[in-house]
Amino acid sequence: MAEIVQQRIEDRIPELEQLERVGLFTKKEVKSIVKRATALEYKLHRLIVNKEDFIAYIQYEINVLELVKKRRAHIHYQFKREEIEFPIIHRINSIFRRATNKWKDDVQLWLSHVAFCKKWATKGQISKVFSAMLAIHPDKPALWIMAAKNELEDRNSSESARHLFLRALRFHPENKKVYQEYFRMELLHCEKLRKQKKELEMAEMDLGEYEFSAEILSGKLAEVVYRDATGKIKEAEFVISLLNTAAIFDFTKELQDSILQDLQTNYTEESLTWDFMAKRELEAPGAGEELQTAKGRASDINRREERCCQVYEEGVTSLNIEPMWTCYVTFCLERLKRKTNVQELKENRQQRLLGVLQRAHNFSLLKENYYKNWLQVLLSSGDAEGAASVATAATERYRQSVSVWSLSLQTLMQLGSGDMARLFQDALTHVNPKESLPLWQLQVQWSTANQSPEETEAVFKRGLLSAVAAVAMEMKQRYLDWSYSSGGYKKSRKTFTSLQENRPLSKAFFTRMIEIEKEQETPKMNNLRDYYERALQEFGTTDDDLWLQYIQEELRPSGQPENCGKIHWRAMKFLEGESVERFTSKYTLLQTGHL
């Protein structure tokens, strides 16, 4: 092992001598590099080697490279690169190869090697790295795409990129991303050839050996890729993505028309097709004279939107399904949200949206989340009767949805319409009890504001009986709060006493009673101790803060500081796991006056 390490260090001598000779490093720095490199080399030759050792060595060598680069810039010396940088780069590549041979499955290690090669301009080496990586990881489409892009963009080789894409498709014959990138590559290649031809013609040079096939220049290779791709992947979304890619290039009108025809012929059973075709109507050119005034522009926009809606109408007639109505509603919503100072356009958009929402609801094909938008539009326009009607209709359509019930009940509460008590009862009957907490909270809020104390208390008592722990605990805390606000301290104490043994209990229930006691003119310390003791019975094994608060209470003027020691002893006995350490550190801070 020592002989190999020694040989590797000796191999570095020529470059180190050059570094010192040209004044990039001092003699002392060169010795330091030798010492550090020797230590790192020995780590790579141990019986059990770690990946981290290879990475550390690579990083050290890269740091040396960076330092050489900075020193060159500082002293304005740009010679002897073959004798200085090249051996270091070669060594780093060698260490990377040794690492990737040992840890073949580590994709990040391979990619780090690629990144290094890109940064230090070793383009020939990148192809070898990609080739070795793809031999081991042919199952990862992203790596094939990355390798092909490297050939196209960094090495300017369309042929190699095409070869890689074709190989990728053998492993991933139905991968959308591979086809999308392959299609884009062929269009880029075509664009590059067209530019070359144009430059040659502008220079009036004899094309001679350069032959530019008219078919290739018109994008026929990309069309071949498109045909192959759509023969295997029959999805409107995929076809649209290829059409959008083709639209970037100005020479693909025929190809775009062909794709568009294909889309209209073979994919009318998908809502995305109709959505795409409708939105294309927005791009239609308007009349030049009309666009000179704000009103004229608004009129032009309105006409375009009407044309879009005509296509959507064809869509919902041909394809009366929820996704199709969702596309239509989404479009109308998006247009309504656009700002305009022309009131007529705004009103047209609103009426259009309300009409579509109503029809989608009539077909029972309106998605749950759009009822919220519907109600917002109606409320903002002052249509209280319409909003109340929609709120009721929403709950009939989605009877088991907590969010729909919450939205509808809030709307009806705001409008002050409907038999709220019956509606709350209806809601709690239909929704899953485990999800019913928001409805209980709403009911308490409404009852407190609109019903008699007896009726509100009855609501709380029904909530207390819930089999769902979260509901029962929340109701206890709110009942205690309400008792204090409506009946004062005596009533809150009575409520607390009646519920303190009624599990499940929350910490907030006890801490709220402690707060109420401390809000009195003369808080009773015995009562506070009783509340803390009851809370600690429930949460004393895990809640270190509760013990600390109890100790702080005894340290106050009304407390008895001599009790703190006993409480501390009990806390250490009761607390479990990490809470013991937290309590100990906080108690120490309290004693030293830092808490």
C-alpha cells in the first residue's frame, strides 16, 4: 500500500515544481499540499474505504484547482496549463472513476462527476462518464435526456443526441418526457440547419458539398418523431405539449396544422382538447381601428371570449362530464378575475360565469370548491336571495362534505336566513363525526349570538356527549369560557367542577380555569393548587411546562416557596423520557433568574 501511495505522490512532483517555479505557490505551500495529499491517499488505500474519503479527496483537489485559478488571475500568468491544471484534472477524473466503480448505484456521485467535467471544460470526458453511467442506470429516463442534451448543447452533435434518444426509447418506449425532448431536439436541429443555410446564402458562398434537404429543413424528422410518439401515447395532454413545443419555432406551421387536425379528429373525447381549442380563440387577431380606444379593445376582447364560449358550448354538448364543465367554469372564473375599467365587459363576464355555474349545478356536475366562488360572486353583487338558494343547494349536492356545510352555514348566518338550528342538526347528522369539529364551533358561535342561554347550554351539553375526543375537549373549553362570560366566576367554577372528571380532557381546559382564577381580585391559592394538581394527574408524565408553571405559582407572593422542592421532587419522579431533561434545564434557568 505504501509503495502505491508513494508512487502517486511522486507522480505529482512535476506539477508541484512548476507551481513553485512560476510563483503560483510558495515552497511552504507545496510541502503542505504533499502532506495533505499523502494523508488523503492513505485513506483511499485502507482495507475498508468510505465514500466520504473519496469525496473529501476530490473536494481538496478541486479547491487546489480553484486556488490556482485565482493566483493566475492575481499575478496575470496564463502559461503552463498542460503541466499544472491538466494533471490535477486528470487525477480528479481518476478518483471519480474509482469512486463510481465502487459505488455504482450512487447517481448523485455520477452527476457530481458530470458537473465537474462541465465546469473544467473536459467535454470529451463527459461523454465517457454518461456512457458508463447509462450502462449501469438505463432505467432512469432523466439520465438519458441529460446525456442527449449534453451532446446537442455542449458538443453540438445532433447525430449523437439522436442516437442517445433512440437508445433511450428502447428502454422507455412509452415515456412522455423522452419523446417530448426528442421532438424538441429534432426541431432545434432543423432550426440550426436553416440558420446555417441562411448564413451561407447571405454570404453568397457556393454551397458545394453542403446539401440541405428540403424535407429535413421543413421539420419532417420531428414529424416522424411525433407520429411514433402519438402511436404509442394516445393522450390529448401529451399531443398538446408537442404542439406547444412546435409553436415555439417559426417554420413549423404545416406541422402545427397537422397536429391540430390530429387533435380535433382523434381526441374529442377528452376535455383538455376542447379546453385547448377554446382558449386558442383568444389569440385570434382583432380589427386594427377598433383597438385604438378602451371601449373598442373591450368589445374585441368580449367577442373573443364569446368565441371561446361557443367552443366550450360544443364541448359540454358533446362531452357532458364533470372535467369538461370544470374547464368551462375555470375559464369563466379566470376571465372575471381580470381587471377592466369597462363596466359592460365586467357585467358580461359575471353573467356568463353565473350562467355556466347554474347549468353545471343543474347537471350535478359542478365541483365542490366552485360553490365558494359562486357564493362570493352573488354576495359581492348583493344578491342575498340567490346566495341563500345556492348555499342550500350546495348542501343538498354534497351532503357529506364538512367544507360545503361550513361554507353554506356561514353564508346563511351572514344573511340571517334559514332555520339555522335545524340546519346545524341536519349537517351533524350527515357528515362524518370525526370531521365535525368545525360545525360544532360554528354552531356554538351562532347559538351564543342568537339563542337564549338555556338553548346555548343545551348545544354545549350535546357537544360534550360526542364520541369524538377532539369535539368533546373543544366543547369543554368553550363551555367553560361561555360560563365565565355569561354567568361569571361562580358559574365557571361550577362548570369546571362538573367536568373535571369527565374525560377526555385537554390541558387548555385546566389552564383556562387557572387564568379565570387569576383574573379575580383576590385569587385563592388553594383553588390554583387544586387546578394544577388535577391537570398534573392527566398530563404530569409528559408536560414539563405544567410542573414549571406550578413551581412559578408557588414562588409568587401568594404562594409558599417551601413547596417548590416537593413539586420538583414529584416532577422528577413522574416525568418520562426527554421531558425530564427539558424540565431539568428549564428549572436550572429558573433558579438562576434566566427564565
